Amino acid sequence: MSNYKTVFFTLGVLQVVLGLAMIIPVIIQFIYNELDSSFISSGIITIIFGILFFLSNLDHDKKLNLPQAFLLTALSWLSIALFGSLPFMFSDLDLNLTDAFFESMSGITTTGSTVIINLDIAPKSILFWRAILQWLGGIGIIVMAITLMPIMNVGGMQLFKISSNDTAEKILPKSKEISIRLIVIYSILTFSCALFYKIFGMNIFDSLTHSMTTIATGGFSNYNESIGHFDSVLIETTSMTFILLGSIPFIAYIKFLNGDRNIFFSDTQIKTFFKVILFSIIILFLYLTLLNKSFLEISVRSIAFNVVSILTGTGYVTKDFDQWGNFPLIFFLILMFIGGCAGSTACGIKIFRIQLLYHFLSNQLKKIIYPRGIFVIKYDKNNIDDKFMSSVISFIFLYIVIFFLLTAILSLTGLDFITSISGAATSISNVGPGLGEIIGPNGNFSSLENSSKWALSMGMILGRLELFAILVLFIPSFWRKF
């Protein structure tokens, strides 16, 4: 049992931090004359549980082995989603456990799907709490992706391992210092985004909440029409800019600060990420102008915004792209799967895995033509061995299998094909809106069956924690290591 003490001690600390974060919406309640007991009672409950975990495990050994890292990762996100749902249940929205947990899980995993029917009249404190959850989820996944996932060897994330013995990463400080720097960079980007939002027309409240969900590529908005509510070129441009800044590897910022001034132009993943965006915009523009719509009906601004939003898993919308025809819907579904860069707040399979899969398939074709040839897969000047490649391919295969399983589960609840397939994609890829009339850009998830919401919630955490970090807990041999 002593092996669990480090896990529960850390969980206790996280619970206390979450409880203290609930004080902030209380300030919002005072400002907007919404004061009730929802956040105060939620904060007290959360802090009490956190202190109990904290005090009962003070004699932990202060070390975290590999099984503990997996267990801590899963339990921390689940516990934050559970306790983060309390304000939703205690609020005037009167959400039941299923809806409150769904909203909280959607927030902490930066998915952006919502069950709140009318955001325009929702309590300001609740809107702010949703933004806080996404902001915490964004920085949480960045720190975890850079410090924990590489040592957990999850789906090829070991490629980004930070080690003092790794000559490619000698310019980097140690993990604790990296975590502090990441939080500072993340906070600076958030406040910078809020400043530009304010300058370009948002009020203070909207600028703060939208900046938190923008840099986290979460997509929660205060309005039913999302960013489209503001109908502003400057606000949409600001949104796209900071979504992109949140979707590139945050380790690149640290490398830049440590002297590598060309990192944003030399990093293979970043370059491919922007190429995907550019080609996607061009493809959709050509389709909509030449094959479907007249030039006057199409806005490069709306195409660019929705491409960036869907690819990065942000989920903000400005136009109802459901009306663009069938091809754009399929194209957006593909973008949902691709996602942004590893080590960022973005979701999906990730650019680097798509790159490695391309190199692997290319090499397989070459081996057919030249059976005796030796072809080495390289990525960003690193040799990729078979064991590493197996990890990446396994991840992509499992990603697709879980996607189809989720689609099947959703269809069993009576949902139509488009809603089922896009719901599964948007949950496992942590995007937010789906496709179709029910969960599309102008809909939400409130009308779904409770079983569908629980299935989608599971898809959210599986996608956010790179699948294996959750699934490994269901293997009996894992528990024998404790």
C-alpha cells in the first residue's frame, strides 16, 4: 500500500489547488451580483478531500515509478473532472451528475463540447469556471506531455524525452525548471491574448474567458454563436494567432529562450503543421469557389478560421460549415483526426505520428521495389528504430479501433450515422462541436442520452491522455508491479 502514497499525496495537492481555484468564480459572483453557495460549498468539499489525501500520505517516499506515473495521470484527470463538476450541479443550471460530469470532463480535457443550452444567459461565474477548467487542462497536458509521457513511452512520445544525457537536449534545464517555465510562458500568452481581445472590442470578462480557452485550444465560449458572436475580423485574427501559438510544441519556446532562434522555422513538426493548414485552406477554397459556391458567398476568413479551429481541436466556430456541402464535412472529419503538434495544447493523433506513418509506408513501398535495400527512418535528425515505430503504429491503430467502437456505442443509443461518427471523432480528438443538426456548429450535446454522454466522456479522457495512459490500468500485470 505504501507505493500508493506518492500518488494520493499528489492527488491531495491537486485537489487543494482545484478547490482554491473555485474561489475565483466567487469574485465573479460578487461583481455580477450572482452570489450563492455553489462555488463556496464546492470549494470547501474539494479542499477537505484534498487535505485528507494530503495529510494521510505525508510519509510517502517522494519518488514516482512508472506504474505510479500511469496511475497518477489517470486519477488526477478523473478526480479533477469529478470535483470540477460540483459547481455545475450546485448552480442555478441544476445539471444532473451526468451533465455536470460531461461539462467538467469537456472542460478539463479541453474538448469544448457543452450541454448548457443557452450560454448567452448562463451565470457569469459558471462561464468563468468553464474557462478555468480549460485553462488548467491546457497547462496540465503540456506539462504532462513534456515531463511524464516521454518516460511512460506512450505512443512515440519518448521521441520528446528530456534528459541530461541526451545530447540533442543538453540546452534544456531539468524537468522542474521546465514546468515552471512552461507555466510562465503559458500565462504570458494567455494575458497577451486577453489584452488583444480587449483592444479589439471584447469586454474585460469576455476577453479573459476567451483568452483562457483560446490558448488552451479548448473552445468554450460565452455565447451560443461562439466567436462568430463578435463578427470581427480583428478578433478572429487574434483568435487564430493564439490558437496557433498554443498548438505548436511548447518545448520550442524554451529552446528559443535558451538560444535556438531558428527553432520555429527548423522544427519538422511545426513546418508540417503549417503546411497542413495552408493546403487545407487552399483545398477548401478551391472546392467552395470552383465547384460549389460563387466567389461572393465564400470568405477566406471563415475557411481559414474553421480549418485552424478544427485541426487544432479548439472547436470555435464562426460560420455553420454544415451548409458547405458533403466534401468539407468529410475533410473536417479528417482534420479532427490529424490534430496539432505533440507537446502543445492541441489534440488528435498529432502531426509527428502522421509524419512517421508516412515515412514508414514510404519505406515499405521502397522495400518491395528493392528487397535487399536498407532504409532507415529518420525524424528531425533522429534515427527511428522498429520498436519506436511499433509504438506509433500501435497508437494509430488503437485510435482508429476506439473511434469505431465509440461510433458503434453511440449508434446503439439511437443516434444517426453523422451524429454518431462525428461525436466519436470529436470526443476522442477533443475538438468540441460535431457534425449534423444535433451536435453540429449550431447545436449542443444536451439532448443526447445519458449513456451517450458517459461514452463521450470516456472518449474525451482516452484521447486527451493518449489512450495507453488509461488502457494500461486495465491490464492485470500492471497492478502486480505495485
